[in-house]
Amino acid sequence: MAKLPDHVPELHVKDIHVPGWLGEFRNFLMRGNVVDLAVGVIVGAAFTAIVNSLVKDIFTPILGLLIGGIDFTNLFITLRGPHLATLADAQKAGAVTLNVGLFLNAVIQFVIIGFVIFWVVKVINRLTAKKEAEKPATPPAPPRSELLLQDILDVLKTEAAQKGEAPKA
């Protein structure tokens, strides 16, 4: 390792001050629920790609066919600029548009995602309820009076043992 010039002090790891919040931040990131959240976001992004394809490639053409061949992606209102046939052409020409079709696609995607999440949560709740039902029921705790009587009996047995008497039950 190259030697530092004399005017530069050597730094040791113990000399470096690490702010306390940095350790707290590391602990926060390593908590289980943060990791679970990260996994959920990643799975959600992948799921969103599937839903986007489902809406764009399956539902939109079917709905467009049912309502007279309208392509939702090209359903737009030109506010300013040239009135062209497709949204892509209008955007290339610099027209200001209200993209109604894209908004409808987003609404359809939202409804589909909400519907799927509803069923996923419903299935998870059903499985959780089955697991709870399978657990053996814990017996209820004895009443407080019985616990007090048991404590009194234990004290009497201890006193009797100390006196050398045989305990009575």
C-alpha cells in the first residue's frame, strides 16, 4: 500500500463516526415486513404486466368489437392541433389531446386487478380460517377463585411439610 504524505493523517475504521440513524435505517430495512413489502411490490409489478396484456390484447379488442369496432387506444378528443385518425399520429403532430381510450383501459385494468385481489384475499382468508379451525382448542383458564384456592392449598401443604405433618388433601 502506498504511503500517505506526512500532512495527511491516517484514518482508522474506529475513527470514522457513523451517525446513529444509519444503524436504525439498516435495522428498519432488515425487518421482515419491509422485505415482504419489497417482494410484494416486485410480484405486483409482474402481475401488472400480465393484467396490462390481458386488457390490451384480450379485453379491449373484444369490447371494441362489441361496441362497433372502436379501438379504445385511438379513442381521443383533440383540444388543439390537427384532427388525425390515430392517437400516435396526433401526438407526433404535437396536438393536445384528451386520451379517453387510454383512461378507459386504465379503468378496466383497475377493475380487473381489484377483482383478482378480492379473490386472492378471499382464498387466503378461507385457508387461514381452515388452519384456525384445525388447531386444537385451548381449554379455558380456570376461574380466579379456583386459582386462589389452589394457592391456599399449596401454602397449607408447605406449612404442613415444614411442621412435619402429613398433608391433608
